[in-house]
Amino acid sequence: MAKKRENEAAMPRHIAIIMDGNGRWAKKRLLPRTAGHAAGAETFRRIALYCREIGVKYLTVYAFSTENWKRPQEEVSKIMGLMKDYLLESIRDMQKNHVRIEFFGDLTALSPELQDLAAEARKESEVFTDSQVNMCINYGSRDEMLRAARAWAKRCAETGEDPESLTEETFSSLLYSADVPDPDLIIRPGGELRISNFLLWQAAYAELYFTDVLWPDFDERELDRAVAAYQARNRRFGGI
Ligand code: IPE
Ligand code: IPE
Ligand code: MG
């Protein structure tokens, strides 16, 4: 297990994960892609619990991007169904797990049922402060930044605030991630070496970790490896 007590200071406070590789995992097993998503949902449950166990305060997971609507309707429905199962289950387990759930993304594109479940999960868990999971659904970083820019423009027009007075702090506060510190470590399983429109603003000084392990195969040991790699890095934030 990643060392919590001995090395508390070096534990990332916020880990973000691009949960990629479900389709290829299924293909390797001659299963439909949707079976890969089911396996990936299981991995998410395990890793979320593990992160809480080792003292990671924030976990942000990329579950569905603004670009993923391009996929076949059948695959999109299956993914939405898995989200529904997860939300139902987490609402049930909330009291036990004491994890706060937040959502990054435009949820208005989801079914009314999913939107209600998300609102309920958020409401039921808002009292918990020890650990937080941010689920990115219909999330795209460019979309998020455009919304923030529009909100700022609107605010200036309505209040007469000077557009030039915009600071990094204010801009951050207009993003879905307002109130959440920037990720320390971003993990991408699945072998691709790209960010795919994930947390572009927030990732400014994140440490990046890529692995070929496909998300459904990603386990506690893999997370320990990523954390160990993170702990061995020297973060300078532009300094020396
Ligand atoms: C990630 O796995 C899940 C989503 C993007 C919803 P993929 O479905 O992208 O899996 P690969 O990349 O095709 O293997
Ligand atoms: C990124 O994976 C999005 C999620 C994991 C939700 P993709 O599979 O959509 O990314 P690309 O298409 O390979 O860049
Ligand atoms: Mg993919």
C-alpha cells in the first residue's frame, strides 16, 4: 500500500484519472466494448475506495467527454446505464463511505433521471469533508473554459466590473472545479500519450503519469506505482 503515515507530505492531495482503455480491454477478450465499460466501472469503485484509504483527498475521474457522444448510440446508452447504477449504489452507500460527490460537466445533456440522481448524490453527500470524488460527465476542458469566459463577460456587462480586473483566482472560480485545488497527479492508463481535453487549465503544474495498463486492469498496485513515481519527482513550479 502507498505509504500514508510515513510519507504524508508527499501524498498527492488531488489525483485525476483519464479512465481509458475499456474498449481495447474488451476487444482483447473478444467481448463487446460495453463489457469493457462494465469492467472499468468496477475498477473505478475499487480505486475510489483505495484513494480514500491511502489519504488522497480529491479524486477526479474522466468518465465521459464532450466528444464521446460521437460513439455509437448503443455504446453511449450502456455507459449512461452504468453511471445510473453507480449513482444509485453510491446514494445507498453514501453514509457508509463518507465520500462527497461532485460533478464536472454539462449535465443538462443527460436524461432527466440521471440528472435527478446526480443532484441527489450531490445533496446527500455535501456534508462529507474528508474525501471527494469529482465525476466528469459530458466534460470537456474547452467547453468549461468557454463557459467561464461567457460567465465573466456577462458579469462585467451586468455589474460594470472592469474586464481587465479578471485574475487567475476569479477565472478558476468560474470553472466546474471551483473550490477544488488543482490536480497534483494526472494518470492516464490505456497507452495513449495525450490529454484529450481534460483539465487543461487545472493541469498547469500537474505531474503526468502514463501507463499502458488498460483501465479495467488498473489496480491498487498500479496506483501505488503512480504515486511512487509522483513522490520521486521534483516539482519546481517554475522555480529552481
Ligand atoms: C474509456 O475507454 C471510456 C470512455 C471514453 C467512455 P474507451 O472506450 O475509450 O476505451 P478504448 O480507448 O477504446 O480502448
Ligand atoms: C478520454 O478517452 C475520455 C475519457 C476517458 C472519458 P477517449 O478514448 O475518448 O480519448 P481519445 O479519443 O483516445 O483521445
Ligand atoms: Mg479511449
